[in-house]
Amino acid sequence: LELKRMSVSKDYRGRGVSKALCREVLSFAGARGYGAVVLSTSMVQVVAQRLYEGQGFRRVGTSSPSPLGTFLCFHIFHYRCDLPGRA
């Protein structure tokens, strides 16, 4: 299962909403038999990286979105969270 986009309004940040949404995605995926959840985030999304790593995701790769991204050293980080008993 791929977590494609997740965003929380600035008014609700710092209240655990992102963690709860992330946990819900992992629970949803596990209940439906998925072996893992994958996602990608940019190198500038440091808060998101910490969130995902804190929820059990591990970085499994890095890419650049385009030749210009490569030239500018802009990277996309790819994450994976294996679900218990399903990996």
C-alpha cells in the first residue's frame, strides 16, 4: 500500500494528528493483508521524515525527481514499513 499524500492544517499541527493518521494507515493496511506501506518524501520535509521514522518506517532508497533535481542535489527519500507477520 502506498501512502501518497498526507497533510495537516497548520492550526492542528503539534496535536498528534499526523501520528494518529499514520497509525491508522498502518492499521488499515495490516487489516487488509498488505505486507508493507511505502511512501516518499522530499529531503526538505525533515519533520515528515522524523514522523515516519518514529512510526517504524525505514529509508530504503533515494532518487532525484528530474535531471534538474540531480543537478541541484534535490533528493526524494523512499520509505517502507513492513507490517508484522506480512513482510
